[in-house]
Amino acid sequence: MPYDKLSELPDGVKDNLPKHAQEIYKEAFNNAWDQYKDPKDRKGDASREEVSHRVAWSAVKQKYEKNSNGNWIEK
């Protein structure tokens, strides 16, 4: 289900990503939710939600990476 606010994001996102990365995640998730609503647009048996989370994490990883302390920082 799409997210309206950052506070609705999964704990693993809220508790680990900086605010800007959370915004990227939310927007990417919501866009993927719309884009992959039809099962034929998804690979394999992945659910709409599963695909949307994968897309969102991929979008975050384009701008952010984990440092040696395990914290997400901007590239």
C-alpha cells in the first residue's frame, strides 16, 4: 500500500535512513506501486508490494551508501 507520510514507512527504513533517503524511498515505492499494479509487469511470482520495496531500496542506493559504521550516508 502506498505511503502518504514518512512516519508510515517500515521501521527498517525509518530507523536507518536519513530523512532525504526516506523521501526517496517513499516516492520510489509509490511510483513502483502504480507502475507494477499488473502482475504481468512483474518478474516471477513477486507481489506488488515486494517489487515496490525492491525498487525503493534500489533508488535509495543510487544516492546513499552504508559507511564502515553501518550508517547510511550520501554518496
